[in-house]
Amino acid sequence: MSCLLLFLLALSPPASGLQEVPAEGGLTLEEIRDLVRRAAPSVLLARARVEEARGRLTTASYLLPENPLLELDGGPRFRDGDRSGDIDATLSIPLLTGGKRSSRIDSAKAEVEAETARIDEAVRIALGQASRAFHEVLFGEERIRFAEERERIGRELLRTAERREAAGQAPAFEVQIAGVEAGRSRGEVAAARASLAFALLELRTILGWPSDRPLSVRGDLRDRGRFELDRLLERAADRPDLRALASEAKRARSDVELASARRWPDLSFRIGYEREEGADVLKAGLGVPLPLVDRGQGALEEAEARAGRARTEYEYARSGAEGRLRLLWERFERLEEAVGILEREALPRLEEAESSARAGYEGGYLPLPQWLVVRREILETRALYLQRLLETAQAGVDLEFEAGVER
């Protein structure tokens, strides 16, 4: 069923949610999250599984476990040269005993609840993936701008070295070193563009974005989410995967009740009509299976083991959620602190340091090797700041993911 749905999704036109969003100007994070909720392929598949579970609930709700069985027999009877016709008709109606129908319905309802919770879980996972991909795209764009600025300064450095060599103020090896630096800068631009293309591909895949339609985003890595730990902990208690596990445990308990009820044999109510030797005979009776081979003990043991496993899995997931959330909160706070230190203590001095070093080289009182050392220190600090911005944004996404989807 899932494979068929994926095939149909691939052949169908873009979802209405995608058609409503203009590509011009780029998508914001909130627009991307709205698209995920409405049109992400993983979310659509989760909704389809709910419909499958509802179909099984409909089947479990039938009054009879199976269709009645009508058996007809007939044929001529020959005796002493006489011939007469005999007819035998029997209608068998299967009946559930011991509360089996109620247990089947409860199990099917719990399955519907679990699959409904898995819609929110699919949304939670897709939101986390899309948000991370969004920040990767922003990081890729920032990295390209940074690499292009580095390339521009590298070209200026090469021109300065060539001019100083022509004027007899610098040896030839300085031109060679400056050329190497300029080449490295151009290579960084190409690598940054490749990383951005991959990040956009990831985002396209998560959103189910058409391949023939351009995709861009708009935002700022410096715009970070603001969270309250108490609020996050409150949300985590109702996380969709925990609700799904709780429903699975409930379904397993219903399956135990159903397996226990199988100790009571199911009956078949039989109504028959027979015409024999010209006489009409009406018959009624009950069919009772004899539990000589299968007494349902194996099914009961399996159901009890599954119920125990589901209960343990739920308790383990619930107890671990709060601990992970607190650790992620601490990580987010430390990363925010690291970004703040760079913004307050390092970044304001970079531009001045770079201008002074460049002026010193162009003026002839700072050797090229020392200028390159200063420049690489500046580049590494800016690259570190970009990396810390990405890590902090992703840590915020991890916090939201761990806390679950707000309902």
C-alpha cells in the first residue's frame, strides 16, 4: 500500500499546499513549516495509514465475525423403481462469545489512535528535518558570501604583491604566495556553492518540492528561537511518539483480552431444511469447535509478551524524554553563550585588525607572511562564528524536536 501511494504521489501534480506558495523572494522558516504540515510526503503517507486503520476498525465492528454460510445439497433418490428428489439446505451463522467482538473493537480503536498520533510524529520529524535543512541553506548562503569576500581580498592581495614586485619593493616569492592564496579563495567559493546545492536538495526532498521549480529561502542565522524550559517539558509529556506508544500498549492489552476470550469456543448457529422421501424436515442446531489441538494458549502467551514489551517501551521512552530535553537545553544555553562571546569580544575587532594589517603590507612595513598569518586568523574567527551560529540554530531545532509538536 505504501509503495503504491508513493508511486501515485510521484505521478500526481504538486500538492495544493505547494502551489499556494510563491517561489519569488524565498520561503521563510514559518512558511516552510506550514508546508511540511500540509504537504510533506511523509505526512501524507502517515495520514493514509490512518485510513487503513479505520478500515480495520470498520471490519472489527461487524456484528458477525464472518459471513453466514449457506450450504445446499440435492439429488434424486431411487428405490424399487421409484424416483424422488431430496433437498438439504443449511444456513450457518458464526457467533462470537466471551466478549471477543468488544476486544476486537477496542484493539482496532487503539490502532486508529496510534496511527493518528503518528501523523503528529511524522509532522514532528519532518519539521525537525526541514528546519535543519533551512538553516543549512542559510549557512550555505552565508558561507558563499564569506568565500566571495575572501576571494575579493585575495585578488587585491595578488595585485598588491605584483605591484610591489614591479616596483622592486618585494621579492618574487611574495607574488607566488599571494597567487596560492588567491587560488585557495576561488576554491572555497566553489566548495561553498556545492554545499548550498546539497542543502537545497535536502530541503526539496523533505518538502516534496517539484524539481522544475526554483527553491530559495530567506532568513537570518542570527534569528534564534527563544524557549522556556518549563514550557518545553510540559509539551514533551504529550509528545506524539509517546501518545503512539501509549496507544500501542492499550492495543496490546485489548489483544490480551481477546486471546483470553478465545478459551471460550465460538459457536455457529445452524438452521436447516431437508426434504427427504417427500417429507419436509426443519432443523436447528449449534456448531461447537472442539479445542483438541489449539486451546489458544500460544496466542495468549504471545499477546501477554507483546503487552509487556509495549508497556516497557512506553515507560522507557517517557522517562528518557525529560532527561534528554534537559541536556539539550544545557547545550543550547552554552552555544548561545559562545555566540555571545564572539559577538561581543571578537567580531568588533576583526575589521579594524584586517584594515591595519592590509595597510601595513601595502605600506611596506608588514611582511607578507605576517599579513597572511593575521588574515588567516581573521578568516578562521569569522568561519568559527558562522559555524557557531549554525550549531546554535540547530540546537534550537533539536530542543523543539525533543519537546514535540504544539497541538
